[in-house]
Amino acid sequence: MTATATAIPAAAPGAEAQTQQQRPSQQPGLKIDIQLSRAGFQLAICTDIPFEGVTAIFGRSGCGKTSLLRAIAGLEPAVQGQISFAGQQWLDGKQQYPVQQRRIGLVSQHDTLLPHLTVQQNLLFGYERVPAALRRLQPAELYQRLDLTLLLDRKVQQLSGGQKQRVALGRALLAQPQLLLLDEPFSALDKQGRQEILPYLQQLLLDIKIPVLFVSHQLEDVVQLADQLLLLTDGNITAQGPLANLLHQEVDLQHEALSLLYGRLQQHGSTAAGYCQILLGDTLVLLPVQAGHQGRQDLCRLKIRARDVSVSLQPLQQSSIQLQLSARVSHWRAASQPTELLLFLTLNDGQQLTAQISSLAFSQLALQQGSALYANIKAAALS
Amino acid sequence: MNLLQLSPADWQALWLTLKLCAVTTLLLLLIATPLAWWLAFGKQKRHSLVEAVVTLPLVLPPTVLGFYLLLLFSPQQGIGLWLSSLGLPPLLFSFEGLVLGSVIYSLPFAVQPLKQCFRTVGKQPLETAALLGAGRFDRFVHVLLPLTRPGFIAAASLTFAHTLGEFGMIMMIGGSIAGETKVLSVLIYDHTEAMNYGAAHQLSLLIVLMSMVLLFGLNRWQQERR
């Protein structure tokens, strides 16, 4: 792990982070030290991915995200260096461990369904090639979870883009992979197609206990799915660590200005219909329950846009804003619009939140580093 | 004119021709598959060089090809000398020699359709299959073959039809030995030389019909798949 990552206090709730530290050898880590040269492009990656939750690889188009995933999968013959996964040596110099023995699930942005097979034959292609002893996820269960039962006898040419991606995801999972690689699985889909696959994916990622590497150039998707982030620029890693922290530190990520907060879902206690209670630091808040969301027992994630956050020096009385958290000003930076500022706040429990406010308001409130204030969150997406 | 009043010699030539076409097609599919795969995805200079050599039989006069094969097969030098030193029968004026000649002569007709088809299908389905745990042979049988069947059928039909129409090269290296190298096209020449126009016409029509059926069948099949 790089210095950036270890120096940062874990943003995920303390209990979970601690259990992971106590048994680091149990984590199936991915060690990578590779070089790949192509005309006008150089990929040089040296990192250790410990797999605490979902790790996102984020970067602009052409920064080498897909090449990195293909190298890990063993599909780049020109790659050199070392790759090992959970003690298995996948790349040693130029020596490649056979792709078919790595047990990797790859869902790509392209349509990779085998066109001469039906939907069901596609889904079972990997499953049939896995030794019976390794078959933990059963087809019937998966068909139901991914809502594929009615599609099984279709030809793959008859499927919509979203359906194709669901089949590709199901096929990868039925091959019982020990590592799941998602290469922009939604990039070819429109908003509706995205909404069709995201809930399934999110729920599945919570349930299957395998490490996931998720490549994207959409920060919003990353914030919805990932806990750890690896930032890639021009073929090199420029930052790595917990996503919630990097959202505040990396200038590159801030043109979309999002925050990620972790909270605890309170199952007990009375709850108004359609709302759930979430403990954020020491504050209990009510949030609307999203359809289909079940959550990882008590842990939940809140995705908050900076422009949905305003600040006040006093708690707002008689306001429509339901979510108010006390915080302190950490630092600020100019936003993409010249009259706006990004204000970085630290909550009582150490989590970080970004607010987008006008520079006029900033000077009127006479804000300074360390000023105590209230963050008023207009909307938070529970994921 | 009475159709299909073939003499025993005609039947013998017809059988020999079909045997030559079948053996050549089978051998060429075996040779052309790995070659076409290598050419389909190769980007180096050596790929262009091999590509040119493979295409050469398409543009050379059959006599030129035949002449060099004649030199090559001659028992005094090269392959011919090596074979006779091993105690093997000579390739010149033999069926085996004809097969070898036909394989070279029809090579582009097997390689080109396969190469195009491999390029269209691309590597991605094979990568997908490998990630799903399929080994080399498994991928070939269960992914590549079903996806490239049109290419294989086109390659087989064209090779067969082209070998059927061989003449110049056979005259150079095979001569006209009944039952060994006297194929239909050579027999037609012999009949014509002997002013036996009726017999020549019968066999010529037979070749036209066989080629027509083969090419029509291929085209129709490709049409239906579109």
C-alpha cells in the first residue's frame, strides 16, 4: 500500500477497519508491478491492492484503465513484470499463467456474449467448466436475482443493452471467479439501462465475498459502488486510498464535487413510513428508503453532491432541510464556476463533506479555517 | 448427343479427379487454418512476406508454378533427391506429387476466406471463453469453429472447385498417366487432340455442371445466413 493510503485514518467505520487490520494475511491481495509499452503510451503500475470492499480504478479515457485490467486478466501478451493474486503468481517476467486457470470474471463495456449460443448457454458456459466442488453460486438462484428467468431461451441478438450486460455479469459470476473485474460495464448504456443493472450489481457485490476491481470514468458510479480508489493518470497511479478521503484531496476529482459518508442503519426504534434511521457520527437522521435497497446489515453509504449542501452558522429552525450536521471548516478551493467555492468540511466523527457555496456567502459568513458551522444537506442518495 | 455415356477411362479419370479434389481440400483445411490465423492477426513485415507467397499461386501462370515444382520434385536435386534417398517413391508423375502441387496451387483459395472470417470474428470471443475457463482445444471446438463455419465452408468449396479446374500445372508435373495423374481436364485435352469431340464435350459439360452446383450451393447458403 502506498504512503498516501496508510497515512489516512480509515473513513469506513472503525470496527470494520480494525478487524481487517488484525488479520491482514486473510485478505486476498493483488500485487502488481508491471510495465506495458505501446506506440505513444506507457503503462507503469506498481501497487498492492488489499481488497477492502470494492476498489475503483478511476481516470480519464486513455489513461490505461482498460489496459491494466487486461494485463491482470492475462490478455495483454506484451506486458512485463510481476502480478500475483492471493499467493498465485500470474505474471513472472514475460511468463503468463494461463488465462483459463486464473478464474477471473470480466464484465466489459463491449458486448461479449457469444453470438452462437442462447442466453442460457452463455450463462452456463463458465459454470460447466468449473469443478463441481467450486460451484457455490447456483444458476437458479442467480437467474432469479438478476431477473433473467424469462430471457433464458432467447438468442443474444434479441436482448437490449442492459439485458446483455446483466447476462454478461451473470455469466461471469456463475464461473465462480476468485476476482471480479468490471470494465466500465455501464458505459455503453443510457440512463435507463444503467438504472436497470446498477441495483442488481450493488446488491450482488454486497453478497458475494470476492474482491472486485471496478473501472470507470464516471465519478458518480464510482461513488455509488466503491470504497477504495486508485487514481490513474497517463499510465501511472497518482493516488490510492479510501474513496471518501480522496474525494476531498484530489483536485482531479472535484469538478463533479461529490462526498461519500458512511452511516449505520438503525433497525430498532420507531420509523416513519418509508424512512429509515441512520446514525451519522453522533447524529440520528431520517432518510427515505430506496426501493430494493437492503444494505450491508447496518452499514450504509450516502452519496452527497456538493451543490446539495449549504452551510449556516446556526442550526436552521423550521426548515424543510431534514439533514443537518455540525461540522468545521477544513479548507476551501475555487469551484468550476468563478463565483462559487468548494468548502471542505470535517464532521464531528472525522468524516469529510464538501459544500458548494457562493463566494459572496463565504465572505458574508466570515468563514475561516476551523470555523464551526452546520452543514444543511438537501438531498442524499442512500446506496 | 447422349449424355453420360462414359467409357471406363472416363470413369477412371472422374474418380481420380474427385479423389484429388477431396484429398487436396482436406489437407488444405488442415494447413490453411493455422496459417490463416497467423496471417489474420500478424502485423509484422514477415506476415506481409508470407501473405505475398501465399497469394502468388493466384497470379502466376500455372506453367510457371508447374515448372518450379518440376525442378523441385526432380529426383536429381532438392526434395526429390531427399525423398529418393529415403527410399520413398518419386513425386514427379505420381498422384502424391499432384496432391502436393494442388495444395500449393489452391492455397490462396483456402487461406483468404478463412483469414477474412477470423478477422471478422476477432479474438474477443476466444478471450471471453478463456476467461470462462475454456482451454485451447475447448475454445477451438466450441467457440472458433462454430463462429467461423461460413469461412470453412467457403474455403472448402472454393478449394474443391479450383482444384477441379486445374490443368496447366498438372500437365507440367503429372503428365497423363491413366489412373495416376490423368484427371478430367487432362483427359478432355487428350480427347480433343484425338478429335474425339463428343467425349470431350461430355466431360467438359460434367465439369461445368459440378462447378456450377458447388458455387451455386455455396452462394445460396451464404445468402440464407444473411
